[in-house]
Amino acid sequence: MTILVQHSTTYHYPNAVRLEPHTFRLRPRMTTTQRLLAFQIQILPAPEGTTECLDQDGNLALRAWFPAPVCELSVQSDFTVELIRENPFDFLIRDESLNLPLWYSDPLGAALAPYRSQAQIGEEVAKFAKSVAANSQWNTLSFLTGLCRQIFVTFGQMIRPEGQPWTSAETLHRMQGSCRDLAVLFCDCCRVMGIAARFVSGYECASAGRSDSYMHAWAEVYLPAAGWRGYDPSRGIVVADTHVAVAAAVDPALASPVTGAYFGSGSRMDTALRLQVQPGPTL
């Protein structure tokens, strides 16, 4: 299956502002689950200079800096991605990884430590995670699918086009949230069980053809012998060939599509997103 995406974002300022260097994470990853066939990005006004790099999680990032004050900043990305993973369970899990809490041997455990930190996780979130684990007989894969399904079934869903994700405690208290809020809750519940988890931003095929499409967010967990695997609590599914991952990080801010500061006051953001899905050949 192939997905074509055109995504534009424009920031309007009431008065001219001076932009600090901005980071754009809009180029989809090249992984075992997806193949980037074409990509282009246009930034207006044209930056004075740009540099491409891999960030801390291996995301493809574009760093741009600007020469003069602006009243508007716009960025448009156009790309085509082939989605190639049909089976999200195409792996074998070893006996020591079957049960919770999950354990990683070093040096892998040390490398994954930031993704397992429970420092900011509240007691109620920990209780919620442990109740799901108990209902799943403390089995790793049953817990992950059960948690994904329970959040989907029991939490209300809402659209919040702007703003940072809520904390997992706030989402649990409200019993509702946007896709990014539910992704943060899922990650924190996994961390309670010792599972390395990170936040993912990208796109979903379910938004194709809709006039109210937005970027999507979900979670990835690291399973020994399987690597990073996606779970989408907003849809209650294990991710396969339905999602296009752009960026992932332990903190949602490090996976944001556009980050950067400016000197001035006030701004308004307009976005437009168009997705088209082309089915693969029938075998």
C-alpha cells in the first residue's frame, strides 16, 4: 500500500517577528516498515541556510535559520511512502521477555533507561497499569494489546489541534484525550511495567479523503528481538501498514514536526492536510 501526503502549516504574526533557528521533522523515516519513495519540502520565506541531520532518536531533521524579521512562516511537505509491514507480529519473543516486569540485559538495558524512567509517573497511573497487567496475567504481549484496547474502549477521544500533550495523570483523571494525550498515557503505563516506550508522530491512512485530517500520534515499545513496535491506543490496534511514522522520541517535544522560538508577541497557526491511499497489487 502507498500513501501520498501533502501537509502545509502557516504561522501568522500580527507584527514582524525575528525567528530563532527552527527544526522541522517532517521527512518520514526509512525503516523496515515503510519505504520513502519521494519527498520535498518548501519553507517560506526561504531560510538563509539549512542543514539536515539525524537527531537523538535517528529522526531525519532539517535545521533552518532566517535572515530577517517576518510576518508569516509557512512550510509545506509533499511525500509518497510505501507501507510494507503487513504482519505486526512477525517476530519471536524469548522466554525471559514473556512476563512482566520486562527485563533488558546490558548494554541494551542501559541504552533504553531513559525510555523506561518512571520519575514523572503518578501513583494513579501506576495503579491503572498494574490492573491491566493483572488482567493480562502479567504476560508482556497480552498486556500491550490489552492496554491498547482498554484505553481505546474506556477513554473518550477529542481533537486538540494545538497545545502540548497532557500528562498521563491528567488524561487518566479526565478519562479522555487527544491522540497525543492517549499516546503519552500508553507510554507511561508501559514504563511502569519496565517496558521501554516512546512517543511517535506521523500520519494514519484512516485520515485519507477527509477534510478534517490532522497529524496523528501513537506509541512504540522496544521488545527484545523485535525492536521498536507500534501501538495506537486511539484506534485500539497494533500498528502495521496503516501508519506513516515521521519522528519518535522519549519526550513528545523531541518528536514535534516544527520547533523553534521567535521574538515578538502573538501568533496564529493554520494547517491543511491531504492524504491519498493507493492499495497495493492483489496477489
